Amino acid sequence: MTTLGFVGLGIMGAPMASHLIAAGHTVYLNTRSAVPAALLDAGGKACASAQEVAQRADIIFLMLPDTPDVEAVLFGDNGVASGLSAGKTVVDMSSISPVDTKAFSTKINALGCQYVDAPVSGGEVGAKAASLTIMVGAAEDTFAKVLPLLQLMGKNITLVGGNGDGQTCKVANQIIVALNIAAVGEALLFASKAGANPAKVRQALMGGFAASRILEVHGERMVKRTFNPGFRIGLHQKDLSLALQGAKSLGVALPQTAGAAQLMQVCSTHGLANLDHSALVRALEIMANHEINGT
């Protein structure tokens, strides 16, 4: 079995690491707080730093919140880079800047190591079920090496292109998801304000051309008011910022994305950034002075 490392054991990272351990791999672990006891009980090995993880493991996975977090874990004091030796592989499964990802890969390659960007979609549910969609940027031979490990964590795994292309694909994914959440929120708010039962409206729409995974899952959250985080508004807001920054550098207008980002800003202003991104509907409700009511 390949010796692995995993840095970042939050809502997503902990279940992802658990699948690697369950498959029989030795997995060295590090996170900003204590390593979850369940992972240690399953056989995971706690390390004092990301550097120690890199020293002990052949392939090191990262699952962190944002670009600065990845940069700090890779290149900061006691970071991954300081523990690498030639031939090792770094797989960043965080959702971060495509531009910075290319710069990070160049630095890791200069150490004689391989770099993979492999952001995921599917949220906490997908992480626990090992059914994540994984978008990969890597050299073909490196992708072939890490694919059996990615298959322990996900189902739909695609090599999009070289380093940075996985992150670009994830940004595109986040644009589509955000706009769909906003559309479902507007539709259910309209129905509720007009006096129709939004739960029944959602049920009817699920049988037509408007049916979608967002309507199915997040529409239900909106109706039932279950906004406990699977994927937080604050993190999705970060992803839309990456999209708008990238669009500016490319000279591309993304007006609908900008609108969704503003709705998320309304949520953040009202202290809702830690709710699930389906709670984007709260921004619409605040402006309408009306809350969706499933009854």
C-alpha cells in the first residue's frame, strides 16, 4: 500500500481521509486543531506539522478552505514543501485560485515532485459517501498514478487538463451551482408570496423541464428551513470572487455571477455566512420582506 498524507480534516477532509484509511493505506494526518479521534481509532497517524506529513508520506493530499491557507500549508514554516523529497506527489483538493495553483505547481515541480489540483464537488454528503465529483489538473502520468486513490473518494473523476485546469473547472461549477440556487430561490419565493404552497410547487416542478439536483436538494432545504452547512455561503462566496477576479483578467463579463455574489454578500452582512449556501434565498427573502413557508 502507498504511504499517504492528508492535511486539512474539516467537514470535507475528515471523511475523505477516512476512506483512504479504510482502504488499508497508512495515512499521516495533520490539521489546524486536533486530529479527529475517529480517524486515529481507525488507524490514522497524527503528525505535529504539515512538514512531518510530507516527510513520512509519498503522496500528500490537501483539503483547505482558501488560497492563502494552501499557500501557508505548502510554503510556510514547517510546511509541506520543506518536508518533500524528489519523486513525491502533492494533491490539492481544495477549491482555490487557478492562477495561484499554476504558481504553486511550478514551485513543487522545481523540487522534483509532481503536483495535482483536484478540487471536488458534492459537499459533505458526497465526501461521506465517497461519491464526489473530482476535476483534475495534472500531467497524464501523474493522473494515472493518483487515480486509484481518487476513486476511493469520488465517482465522477475527469482529467480536465494541466495544472490549474482542475481549479478552472471548479470555478465554472460554482458559477452554475450559484445561479441555480438563486433561480430556485426566486421561483419558490415568488410562489410563496403569491399564496401557493412552495412545497407543492417544488414537487410539481420536479416532474418538468425545471427539474434539477439543486431544486431537489436545496429547494427542499429552502422549504423546510434546514440551512445547517453542507457547503457554507462564505466558501461559495470565495469561489465566486475567484470567478469574478478571473473574468476581469480575461476581459469577460459575468453579470449573473456578479448578481449571485451580491446576494451572498447580503447574507454575509446579516451574519449568515456560516449557513449552507442554499440559505442564499435568505437574501431574497430579506429584500421581499417575506419568508418562504412550506405550509
